[in-house]
Amino acid sequence: MTRTLALVPTLIALLASAVAAVAGETRAFVTTTDYASGGLRRIALDTRTVLPGEIAVHTDTRLRWYHGLLYVINRFGQDNIQVVNPAAWTTVRQFSTGNGSNPADIAFASPDHAYVTLYERADLLVVNPQTGATIGSIPLGAFADADGIPEMDHMEKVGPWLLVALQRLDRANGFAPTDSSLVVVVDTRADTVLDVNPAQPGKQGFRLTGKNPVTRFELDSESGRLLVGCVGAYGALDGGIEWIDPLGFRSLGWAITEAALGGEISALAWHRSDHSYAIVSDPSFNTQLVSWSAQSGTKLATLDDPGGFSLTDLALDDRGELYVLNGSFTAPGVRVYQAGSDAVLAGPLDTGLPPSQITFDRTSGDVAAVAPPQGMIALAPPRPNPCPSSG
């Protein structure tokens, strides 16, 4: 409790700066791929139309927006971060994360201080994204399973804390989940791992309810809790979407299980506690778009069932519109829904190559503090959905 209260002045200061920087989103950015080549496209949110012009990117990507620039994480086989200026619609720099490192995510402490998770390494990379220079690294091997690689994946910055999801998979056994998956907390002011349980020897992260976290972190701004989707073992409905207390550094259990969702979780988008969205897949890897309620822990409806492993990503813009990507070869495109009513507003929008990942031209992604009902400390971003994408 003392640690939480000590964060209040810092987080309130972050809120003040975030509010000043808020601007309505105008563009969606979508990476596309046919697994031989990849592209980056733009969608105008006002008209829901795909704009002309394409930038070449890798076939395996994720996206982050930060302070007016788009960061394309070119993953396995490319191992670099590509920085795109959306105003000039050009790549302004590209820097390596190390051969064979397989970068998974990038998160920012400031414009010249960022962190990159490396799926094939045991150290969290620290870089200057303005130059691409390596600043240092933070060892996370102590949190790995027996193979020595913690499988670090998505991140979320909450005030001065950086939450890093560690899947902890057994590489010798087909990347099967081990005894537990963790979230490690990094103090971005010192680039050191925070010990979330000093009563135990060594530095501790906190254990997730589920295993194998695969989605981005999502924020419920009303309660201040984060959510993350854990797929567990593929072929078994043993995972789900769980709550996280981001200042108490603990899991709060399931918001909904995979059994209730009717499939294995691959992506989620938070709208409201009584109506949110996820992409799930059946044992044959046929994907479905479903709506679900955290209040009841039940699936509400199946909104799209295109067959095959078709649906690749989804995200909510700040207008309350849900963008869902179909990356199949037979019926590719982006469909737009009205969040809450589930009405189809547009699509499928043609992105050329099949769409893969999506984000919006939003603010930095930092989470800041507000005073919610009952006087409890909670978290709220200047817009929904702090960190796409999920792939």
C-alpha cells in the first residue's frame, strides 16, 4: 500500500501531461503480408477508406505508435525496428536488435529511452530509439525455465513501471507451457528489476493465473485493471483472459475462461465490462470473432466465423469503432464494427496484401492516474487500448 501511495504524485503528473497531448485519432496503420512480402498501409478513420501508398515491411511484424512516429517491429528473420514518419510517409531510420534476436515488442520511457523484448534472448534490450544505439540490457534469465530463455513478449508501461510478460515455454518440448508464466516489473528510472515480493529470496516477478500470455495488455479505465489473454497449451481450453492489478503487482484471476469463450484466445479488445471482444480459435485453428462480458464471464455472441485461421488482429479506435483484420487469401480485408451494438459499419476494406496487424495514431501509450469512484486509485489512458498489436 505504501508503494502504491508513493506513486500518486508521479502518476498525476503523467496525467496532466497526457491530457495536454490528447488529440483525436485520424489514421489506422495496418501491416499486410502474403508471407512472401509485406507492406504498411493507412486507413482514414473519417471515411474508413484505405489511402494510397505503401511502405515495404517484413512479413512478420508488430506495431507501436509513440509521440508521432510509427515503430514497425520486424520480427523473426529480420530482427530490427523500422521507424516510420507518417507525415512524410517514409522510413526515417531502421536499427538492428541483433541477429537471431526476434524482437517482440518495444515500449518507451522517453523519446530517447526505450525497451525491446527479444524472444530468443534472456536480456531485455535498452535502446535510444532516436538513433538506434544500444544503451544497455537488463538480465531476465533468472526468471526463465530450465532452457534459460524466458520468452519475453508484450510490455506495458504504468507510470515508472514497465510490466514485461514472460511466457516461460519449454523449447525442448515444442514450446509447451511450463509450471507458470510471469510478469516482471522494471523500474524505468533505474533500469533495474523491481522485487515485487521482498519476503522471498532474490528478486521476484508475479505469477499469472494462466500460462503462455499471447495478447497485448488491455486497460479497463473504469477499474484501473489491466487484462491479458493467456492461451495455455494449444489444443486444450486451459487459458482465458485474466485481470491484473498493475500497481499491486498481482494477478486477480480470470475475467473469462477459454471454455466460456468457446476457443483458444489469440487477441482481445476491451470496450466495456459488459461487452468486449476477442478472437478465438477451435481445435482445427478456425478463428472466430466473439463478444463477451467480464461481468458475467460469458460469451455473448459469435460475430464472424470465416473458417480457417483467417482473423489475425483487432483493435478499438477512440471513436468506439472496432477494426477486425481478416488475413486469409480467399476473403482478405478489414471490417469495421460499432462497438457495443456490433453493427457492421464498413468493409471488408481492401489493403492489397492480406492484413496482419493494426494500430492507430494515438498518444504515447503511457498510463496515468485519475481518481475513480469510491476514491480508489485507478489507471486511465488518454484513449482506449493502450498497446496493440496482439500478434
